[in-house]
Amino acid sequence: MENKLVSVIIPVYNVEKYVKEAIGSIQNQTYKNLEIIVIDDGSVDNTYKIVETLAKDDNRIKLYRNEKNLKIVKTLNRALSLANGEYIGRMDGDDISDIERIEKKVNFLEKNKEFDLVGCSIKAIDTNGNIIGQTIYFSNQNFLRESLKYVTPVAHIWVARKSLYEKLGGYREIAGAEDYDFLLRMESMGFKYTNLEDYFGYFVRLGREGNTISRLGVRQRKMHSYVYKLYIERIKSGKDSFNEKDLNEYIKTNYLLEKLHFFSAKSLYKAIDSKGKREYLKMFIYLLGSLVSPYQIGYLVDRLKYRNIIRKYKK
């Protein structure tokens, strides 16, 4: 199996505190036939220097630097253009992978040719690496289709066949919802994805300043709505109306709503953190604080609908 090269693509930006541990968790994978493509998107801290030092001792690490900050989608697509592997794995520069993550996912795809992409369940950690929660990503195909409207059914740290990326043309310029859009396009084109639901192979770091929640806020919620609208268009007519001008109009917001949603998102993170520490009174107070944003309320309503689908399939 290990004759199949896997390209692990890692976009990094101002993650000096975490990047050594993140890349180390890929270097130490039980699956060794890897190329580790790291693209620094214009970091202004020591991220690039840290990765440069790591690359001197491991020739699997291929380090690149964007001349200016290009944001996540262009950085991911640049990494894809440089990838030589038969499989593509995603990794973020502030998270941690279980050492068997690549091996388990490649093993699955090798044995199940009908699937083009596989994810896994994840655990959430705080900025100090303490586990504060977990999310099970399910494998039942009917469940995945039914829940698609409410959640992104596979965490973005999947492993996929490179041929899938080629057929879909990589990621579209919808930063903050590019992964959801990718899965929705897969679904409308008839490609199959699933999860290793009993395997918690990834540790995603919450609460870090500069991550997607703190940068995109309410616009990310609007993007999710936009890409689902595009999905419905494709189901009805076979094509969608995506263009960046329409997207920018769709996600317009105002300063007050941005601030309210930022406060709401931070409160929701604190509620999750308090739950992990079993501080339930704090959890309740922070959860109430998260309700100041109508878009966060919409998100929580979607989560409740998603939980109802879970209960339906557990019967």
C-alpha cells in the first residue's frame, strides 16, 4: 500500500506557537510515503523560519511562500498544483493529527474504490492542547445526505483521491465555506464520501485568535447559505450561478452585526470550553451570550435539526 504517494497540504499563517507540533504529527505518521507541502501565506511571525528548520532535517517537507497574503483558497489551490501524490491529505498548521490518520484513510480508500474521499471524527482542543469536546462524523450514506443542509458532513481534514480534485477543479473562491462547497459539488456530481466515524484521528484547536471564526464571523454563516443555494441550483438545472460579484453582494454585512457575531462566536467557544471542564453554570451563561447574533441563533437551530436527524437514525 505504501507505494502510493500521499501529498499532505498544509497552509500556514501566523501559527508559530503550534506549527512545529502540527507538522511533527504528520512527520511521525505510521504511513511514511509522504510529501508534506507547506505554503506560508505571508506570515509576519516566525512560522516560516520554524518550518524552514524542520525542512532541513526532513526532505519530505517542501516549503513555499506566497509573495503576499493570498488567503486560504488560492493557497490551497497552489498546494494542489504542486502535489504529486495519488492521494491528497489536508492538515492545518495549528492542529494535531493522530499518527495513524493517513494510514487508516488511505487503507480505507484502497479497499473501497467506490469512495473518493474519507474523513474521520475529531476531538476539539483548547490553545493549550487540552481536550474540550468531540464531534462524531457519521458514515451512513442516507444520514449524510439528509444532514447535508445543516452541517458540513465531513471535516475538512479528509484524505481524497487526487483525481477527484482534478475533476472538480480544486476549491472555488468561497473562503470560509470552500470545503462545504467542495462536498456539495461532489454530491451533485455523484461522487461518494464517508467517514471513519469510530476513529478520532484529528485534534482541532479552538479559541485561537486569527482562525476562521474570528476572521470571517457572520460572513462565513452567509457563505454556507450561499453555497447551499448553489447546490439546489445544480440539482434543479445541472449548473449553478456562482460568481465572485454575486457572492460579495450576498455576504455583505455591517459593523454592528460583525461585532455582535464575533462576541457570539467567542461566547459559544467559551460555552464549549466550560462544558469540557464540566462547569455547567458557566456553560449556560456563555450559551445565552452566544444568542446575541441572529446568525449564531440560525447556526444553533441547524444544529438542533441535525441532532434530530441523529436521533432518527439511532432508533
